[in-house]
Amino acid sequence: LLVATATTLSACTVLGGGEAELDTYDFTAPSNLSSLRGSTSAQILVRIPSALKVLDSDRLVVRTSGTAVTYMPDVRIGDQLPKVLQAKFAETLENTTRVRAVGKPGEGLLIDYQLVSDLRAFEVRSTGTGFVAYAELSAKLVDDRNGKVRSAKVFKASRPVGSSKSPAMVTALDSVFDEVATDMARWILKTL
């Protein structure tokens, strides 16, 4: 009887009877950055943003009150959120065509500056009357030769969410990411 039960349970897991299927989404890096001014001959390393475990996930956070959080029930993204944001920040800087070179750890570039960031919030917040997508990230440009911080700034963006459905929430989060990434690229070009 135990062998039959174990076989049935493992068959349910293999056949998808375990965890419900989740829709997988991706974020886009801003590509229309022609309005940005300045350029730099620096080579920039984009580190993975540090994040608390609640954000270091392939699930997207919904904050239902000041301290209570949950995840969108039917949504995931293609990788851990900090890794996705690292890749999209690097792509944003490349899309400016105004940075000499952009890389991630392990790519063998001789680096001038590191972009070191901390992901403070990337979530949909319940306002009681609707939802707002919100992102907050602190960033530092660190001189790779001497470890000194050249500049530091906190980036924030928010957008109302047009619907309580997950696709609308993901679209709003993509929009706030676009704003934060564009502002970060503008800051880097102005600073360096």
C-alpha cells in the first residue's frame, strides 16, 4: 500500500499534479534613449543588486499592507529578480551607445567603475482603492582602482496599475523599471 501511494504521488508531481503552472514574464530594457546626453570612455561592471530574500526570487511581490507581503499567485519571471535586473541594467547602458563597454562579473573586462546597487523595493502595493507598481533602488558608482564611491543616488518610480489582474501588474512593474533604468543611465552618463 505504501509503495502504491508513493508511486501515485510521484506520478502526480511528474504529470503536473503538484504545483500549479505559472505564467512566465520578462522585463524589457529601455531602448529609446536618444534623449540622454553625455558619454563616457569608462568600462562599467554591473553587479547583481543585493536584495532581501523576499525579493531574491522568481516571484513578484504584492504588498497588501505596510508589513504584509505575498506573491502574485499565477506569475513568475525567468530568473531570480536581482539577476534579471542586472541583465536589463547592463542592456540599458549598452542601448545608450554612449558607454565604452559594459560587462558583468566574469566577463574579463578591465573595469573602471562598478555599479553597486541594493534593491529596496520592486512590488505592487495595495492602496485600499487600487494598486500601484513601485520600485526603489540605491546605487553607487565605485572606482575600481581605489574603491572610492564616485557618486551615490536613490532611484524611485511608481505607476498606477490599471487592473487587479496579473498581466496589468507586470506591465506596470515593467514601466517603473523602465523609468528607474533610464534615470540610472542618465545619472551615470552625467557623473562619468
